[in-house]
Amino acid sequence: MNEQLLILKRFPLLIPENSNFTLYRGFIQVGNEEFYIRLHVPHYPDLKELSLQCSWELSVILQGNAKHLSEWTSSCSTLIAYLECLQNLIMKCLETGEVASLLLTGHRLSVDTYKRIISELESVGIDHIVQVSSLLDEIMLQAIDQASRTHILGLSLCANYPSAPPVIQADLPNTVLSNLKRSSSLPAIYKSFVQQIAALQVFWDALDELDSICWVIDPENPKRKDAYRRIMIGNNVSVQITIDPFNPMERPDIKFLGSECAVAPFQASLNEKFQLWPNSGGLVDKLKWLLGLSDFPAAPDVTEESQDLVHQGECAICFLTRLEGDLPSRVCDNEKCGTVYHTVCLFEWLRTLSTSTKSFSYIHGECPNCGLAISCPS
């Protein structure tokens, strides 16, 4: 009998996709179970370079049997012989409980949980799946927003899912991320993820505008979850703005960092216009108006000269630019000094001096560089 007729008779759910019989797609039936497979047989009827793709469920069943699958491409003389070997191997694994052993080792998932996850991932859609571990306990999904930004959702599932919700990782502000944790199933979590991304478009547009126009010195490599930016606005003076992700075009929280004399004109402009925040226009233009700037300074090329301009290159106590991720933020008010320090470094320095005093939540003492008065939070 012609081999194609034999395949159709023994494996009626497996259909050739072309007239050369080099591609097959469908299901292989073992007992009452049906498993999705796709075969590429480039040199049919020779099985040389045959490749097998299958469902996640079948990939777990076949785990540890790659050697057999490879050897059969040489030892089996026909495709139907290969399929029969594959069918027998699946049946053996199911009968001997090897699948349950794989799934239940350590924090692996139970068979019922495994099947539930397969069903839920099918509901999410294959186009949204980036990566799935062989035992389905680690899953990465993606969504692309209106500005073509790609967002990744990471899910770690424990053995008693869905009774215990998955651990969720996503580059979203913490206040937004907490909303995802209210959902239990994977489709519900992903749907909430997409909804939160849609709600944050204006927020990310505003931050992208800041990053492209302004001289941002912190965060060093901004992430989508970072709602603040520290921006240079003058010589040795910067402003840290924190944006509400849900109201990104409202007036942000503003904090100046620099000596009192350097900050004074910007603070005066802020005080004068504080209640007059415009209702229209982009965030950058609104901030320029609020701070009395004709434009934000552009970020210079990274050179020794540019480091000197910022005076933020190193803390004068620890001689580091970043200490546990933080830039120096305390500045001596002496115009002839203007030395910068990490808050924690300056605090530790001042607390060792017998002449330092404490008042409320601040410690007051002498600048390590020039000796004039300086203070920092205690």
C-alpha cells in the first residue's frame, strides 16, 4: 500500500501541507489524548534532517528523549515507522508516569495545573507569547503599544497555581503594577496588563519627550517604570521632577538640587507661577515656562569639560559619582565653593564632628571643603 495511504489510515489527523510531502501538520493520537505536531521532512521519503515541532504539553512528555528522536531519523526506513516509534514513546511515558515525575519534581506543576495553563495560554494567543519554560512555570508575554513600544510581562507560577497567584514582573510604575495582582488567571492578568499600558501612553510620551530634549542625569538609564527625572537646568543646579503616571500633564512634584544662590531664580519663578500651570501644551514647554527658562540645556558630549560643568562627577567625600545608584545631591551654598556631596556621605561626615548640631530632622555643621555652614537631612 502507498505510504501516504498508510499514514492517512494510521494517523488520520496528520495532514500533508504540500504535494512533495515535506511538511505535515496535525495531531498524533495516543489513547484518548491528541497531541499537536508539525513535521518537516526536507528530503522525503528519506528522513535525513527531519525536524519535529510540537505542543508545550508534548515537549514535556518528550523531555529527555531527544537522543531517541534523533536516532530514529537514521534507523527508521519510512516516515510511518518514525511516527509509530514516536507514538509508542509517548504511550510509554504516559503509562510509566514519567510525565508526572517531571511535572512534580521540586516546585513543578501538577498535570491538571499544566493543562489549565496550556488552555489559558491558548486564550492569551500565541502571538503574544515571547517565551515559555519547558515546564510552564516561567512565562514571558508581550504587548506593543500605540507608539510601537514593546512591553514584557513576566510570570512565575508556583506548584499550586491558580490558588496562589503568579509572581508578576513588568516595567510599570509600582502603583500600576499593583493593579495586575488583583487578577488570578493568565488571560485576566494579560488583559489588565494591556489596559494599563493603554492608560499610560501619555505618561510615556511625556517622559520620552523629556529624555530626548533635556539633559537627564538621573536615572542613568531610565526604565518605563521610572516616574522621575533629574534634569540639569543651569551650572551646578538641577531639578528633580516626579510625574503622576495617571495625570502626567498635571504639574509634577518639583525639587531643586543646588546651592541656594543658584536655585534662587528658578525657585522665584516657580513660586510666582505655581498656581498658574497651563492646561494646554507639552510637558517640556510647561516646565520651561514654570521655571523661567528659554530652553533646557542640551546634554553635552561626555568629556572632562562636561563633567566639570556639572560638578556632579564625584562626591568630595567618597570620590564616587554614584553611591548605591544615587548621585550627589547636597551642595555647599558658598558661591566660591559649590562642592557637592552624597547626602549619606555628608551626614556621616558631620556626625563625627563635635561642632555639628542637630535641629529637627537636619544636622548642621561645616563644609568639608571650605569650612562654611552646611546642612543635610539626618
